[in-house]
Amino acid sequence: MVAPGRVSASLRSAAVVLALGAVSWAWSEVGFWSQFRSGDSPVGWVITWLAYSVVAGLAVRLARRFPSAGLAPLVLVGAAYGWLVEGAVASTVYEQLPFSLIWTGVAWHGLLTVVLGWWAVPAALRRGGRRALLVCAAVGAAWGVWSAGWWAAVPDEDQLPAVPSYASYGLFVLVVWAAAAAGYVVLDRLPLPSGALRSRWGTGLCVGLVVLWAGLLIVPAIPWGPVLLAGLLALAWFSLRRLQANGTGVRPPAPGSWPVGVPVRRLGPSLLVPVTAFAVYAALSPLAAGAGQGVLVLALPIGVVGLSAVGAAALAWALWRAWHLGRSAPEPALEGASVEP
């Protein structure tokens, strides 16, 4: 018989994982496409949310397995999260090697979802003030430019060309913001003790689901994929263990006080994200010229190349800190890392 306290703790952990999955779904999935797509449906979105929740749960468990201070472990956890998403849930990590090792796993999922979406934006919102306003406005402006860039992109075979649509985009950005905001609020309301999300059965369940999905959908098409993915995850695993052994810094954003959410009373500035995104989207609409045409044809390539360069540099720096930096040079703790939920 399972003790009631353990059931309560398990339900709390499951709720936190699902909340982090909602944040990840907003940042990693629909935030990337920046529009409603052909084939989108509530059922499909729920399945995608659950998939992101499972991967997010594994990423947090990895962070809590090897806790260490500063930004470097966060980058490595983000890389592991991105590689799992693109290598076990999807197959894009194998499609354009070696470029696909960084884009989108490290550059988009790792930096934007984990570093920004899981840590930096919530930290700014919890602190409030001018910084929260500036961060949210910057995120919204970048998202608006990225969204406008899809007007010049050649659509996939099963997709219609993207065109400016104020009503559709306004609803879209509100849906995405609501999903992320709901996830932040749940994370704030259900703080986890440092020993949570470490159980073997929970880890085994998440691993089993990922292996089942990959075995059914990825391995038949790419039999060698698991070998590459295992190597990437081993790199993140042993690098995080090395960082922990180095004993750098003080209390990090994981595991004790991370991931944390945002109180409802602090969410106000986050509305600048959809508002600013919509304003930039509307301002750029006169430049829409069709797929492969106009000045906006450069928006997505510049974003991809720029983010990939930053992602590659961040990953190289994190690996350097893990393997070539000794105990004598501790990394400063991340600002806001010691803020308890």
C-alpha cells in the first residue's frame, strides 16, 4: 500500500512536470511556428504538450541528479532537453548534420526554452520593475519579427503560405501567452522540495515513454539515430557530473529552487510579450510580399544563423567550464538563483 504522503508528493511532482510542459510547449513548439498551422487541433496540441512534459521531466531530473551553480549547467540541461525533443520525439537532429546538432536542439530549445523560458523570464518577472518590462518587450519584439519572417518562408507541402492575419495572429499570441502564464502560476503554487523529481519509478516511466515513442516512430526510419542520441546525452550527463565535481559557485537554480514559477500578481509585465509581438507583426505587414520574396525573406535565415552561432558558442563555453576549468575559478551564481518559490 502506498502511503498518502507519497501519493500527494507524486501528484505534486506530476503537476509541476505538466506545468513545465505547458511552458515548454509555448516556447518550443507553437512559439516557433508563430501561427496556427494546417492540421492543428486541440487533441494534437494536448499530445504535443504531454510529449514536452515528459522530456521536461527528464531534463529537470538530470539537473537535480547533478546540481551545480551558474549558467553552464543550465546550458547543458537545455542541450539535453533539446536533443531529446529533436532526437527522440522528432527526428530533425539527424537531418542536416552537423548543423542539426545545434539547430534547433541547442539554439532554440536549449537557449530560448530552457535558459529564457524556464529561468531568465520568470526571474525577471518575479523581480518586477523596469527589467521585467524591458525583458518582456524585447521577447515580444523578437517574436513579432520572427512571426513576420514566416510570410516569406516557403511552406511545407501540407501547409498554406503564411499571410498577415491580424485576428488569427492576435488569438494565436494570446493562446501561447496563456499556456506559458498558466504553467508559471502552477509552478509558483506548487514549489518542490529538493528531493522531489528524483524517484526511480518516475524517471523510469519518463524514459520508458520516450523509448517507446522513439522505437515506434524514429528508429524504423533512422536505425542509427539512437547511437548518436546516446552519445549526445552522454556528453551532457558526464559534463554535468564534472561540473558538480568541480564544486563551483553557490546555490544554483537547480535543484533546490528551480524550476520556479511566477506569482499571479507578478504576471502583468508578461502581457507585453503578446502585445509587443502583435504590434511588431502589424507594423511589418506592409512588407509582406509572398513566399521567397521581399526584404522579410532574410528574417528567418538571420534568426537561424544568429541563434545557432550563439547556441554553439554557449555549448562550447559550458563544455569548457566542465572539462577545462578547475576548482580555483568558481563561476558566479546566476542572479535570482537563490530566490525561493
